[in-house]
Amino acid sequence: MSFTVAIVGRPNVGKSTLFNRLVGKRLAIVDDTPGVTRDRREGEGRIADISFTIIDTAGLEDATDQSLEARMREQTERAIDDADVALMLIDARAGVTPLDAHFAKWIRRKNVPVILLANKCEGRAGSAGLAEAYGLGIGEPVAISSEHGEGIGELYDALEPFAAEHAVADDDEDFPEEGGPLSLAIVGRPNVGKSTLVNRLLGEDRMLTGPEAGITRDSIASAWQYEGRDIKLVDTAGLRRKARVTEKVEGLSTSDSIRAIKYAEVVVLVLDSADMLEKQDLTIARRVVDEGRVLILAVNKWDLVKDQKEAMGRLTDRLQTSLPQVRGIPVVTLSAKTGKGTQYLLPAVLETHELWNRRISTGALNRWLDLILEHHPPPLTKGKRIKLRYMTQAKTRPPTFVVFASRPEGLPESYSRYLVNALRDDFKLAGIPIRLHTKKGANPYANKK
């Protein structure tokens, strides 16, 4: 059984850099700009033989009103409440600041053990700050360098007692479920209600929300269960047009969101009911389809729509003209704020995910191909008929089919689209991307004299 470690400290002391160091990969966005991290992010950390759950938090701000900084602080307090031990970072090169002293006093009142880390101690530049850290009253500071990996051995020694306290026999460990959790990413333009929807599904204020656009910066994954099914729910930063992305941090956030799409199995594209499927929505949808992922449309703020029948008609027409390559995309109308309609989202996700994993037997495919060729054979090219000899399914996720033809290079794109649409209709594969490849069939007489 692992234990939980929360990293806390004022802004820009290197918390996310240490988080990435301990999880062994770049999960959190790191930049010199203070306040990049806003939501708390969890990962699986490891130092040698010690494993633990590590939580990266937003920089501590002395704010208790309704501002964004105050809401960020509330998220950090929840992380500390969930932790078995807290790592408080200070910037040794900057020395102990009044804000460090203020939060040291604050964290001493919390019912959680604290390990004080003096970061940026590579070389001698942090020596003075390391000496000042003793005056915070949190115990002996551990000198580290998150960026260069120095002092991790000393951090191991500090964490070892907590690892021993939570250690259990190997035969008591739970074995992970075969296949792993379903990876579900929530994407969309800024301020359409993605984080509010995630909080509604999780049943807690896990993500930072508010009227400000662009609050979410990292792609934050949360472990969740729906009717016994393990799900990895990923909230992402809002995706804007490239021309509008001018700040470095937003560019990093955009890259993080795109990476989340690539590694997801199902992607829920959240639309604002006041402006459905505008150009940027379609750009995101096409990217999801091009990646071969399951696409679900969630129309948020549906309770604010006056003429719902007319609005749904407009959305349907837009889908038929702008996304014909994935006919039958599931559309769920809901209100993330009130929860109305959210109960229909996960059933649609699981049903479409099952289609995405569906495999069709080779026999069924070739009987189907014979019927297709009988009713609508390929057109003549250069005066010759292209023969489609055989068909098989190469893989799932998404369903990918291979047709062996006499002259695959001559098969018109329009006929390939016809085959894909017929596959979708006849085998009930509505709403998922389908791949169709053509290959030249082997000539049994090619190597014979």
C-alpha cells in the first residue's frame, strides 16, 4: 500500500519540476512564469524502492476571498488534507521570504508531517538560504536541486519512515484489472464548462472552476469508477485557434491538451449551446477523428436554450455537412452546472467504446463484399475493371480493414468512401472512425515458369 505526498510552497519555487523528477516524466507544465500550476495534479512517484502517490499543487497565495488565487489555495488545502506527508519547498537562492515564513506557520497548524526542502541548492548559491531555512521551525531542511536531481538520496532517507509505516505484505496487494482503465479526455474551447463537467461526474470539486476563461492549464487525470468500470478521466486546457495563442504558457497548455487526445480512447468534445460547432470546434473534432479516437459531443448549457428542437436541427445539419466521415456521432445534451442530462453521457461513452473495439469475422466481411460487388462494382479505370478479391479486418481501435485488389492504386477515393459508409451502415458502426486500406493481392503465378 503506497502513501501520499503533497508538494506545497509559494509560486515559482520548483514544485512542478520536482513533481516531474519524482514521477520520472514530464507531466506537469514547467515555466519561469509564476502561477503556471493551478489545479492539483496526481502521479505515481518513485525513489529507488519507495513508491508513493505524489500531488503537485498551485503556489500558495495569501488570499481568502472569492478570487482565483483563493480558489487555488482551497485546492492546495484539499491536497494537504489527503496527504500522509507534505514536502514544503522554498527557493534557497532567493532565501526565506515573508511569504515562506507565513505559510510555514500555517502548515505547522495542519495535522500532517512536513519535510522542508530547500530547492535550487546546486553549487553554492543556495547556501545562505539553506541556513535561513532552519528558522522556519519545520525541522532540518533537505538541500535538493529539482532540476539537476541533486539531494534525491537525502529525500529518500526522509521519506523512508513513511514508506515503512504504510508497507504491507506482497500477498495483500491488489492486482490491477486486466486491460487497464478506460482513458476518457474532456476537450473543447476555453470556458465551455469542461472542468465543471468533470467535477459533476466525479461528484466533488476536483477541478478549479470559475467565470475566468483559461483557468485550466495542465491536463489533469483523475481515477474514477462508473458502475464498476475503472476510468481515467482527463480534464484539459481549452483549445483556441493557433493564431490567437501568443503566450508561451498557453502554447504549452495546448500541446498538453493535444497529447491528451492522442493518448485517450474516448474524447468528449464539450460544446457551448450558444455557439455550437463553430470553426474551432470542428478543428478539434477533425483532430480527434484523424487520431482514430472515439468522439462524443456533449452540448453544455442546454438548459439555457429556448428553442431546443431548432437548435438540435442546426447541429444535425452542421454535422452532416462538416463531419460526414463519422456519421452518427453520439450527441448528449446536458447542463454541467445543474447535472441535468449528465447521466446519459457515460452510457454513450461505453456503448461507442465497445463499437470501437469490435471485431468482424473474415467470413462475414467477404460475404458482405460479394453482395457489395454484385450491387455496385468498382468503376472502370483506363478501360479495365478493378477486381476486389478479399477483405479482412487488420485491427481494432479504430476498426481497420484491408481490401486486396488487382490494382489498388486505381481504386477511386469516392468508391473507398462508399465502402466505408456501407461498412458503417451494415455492421452498425455508427459514430466511430473507420480505416480502409487497399493492397495488391498476391499473384499465385508470379514466380512460376
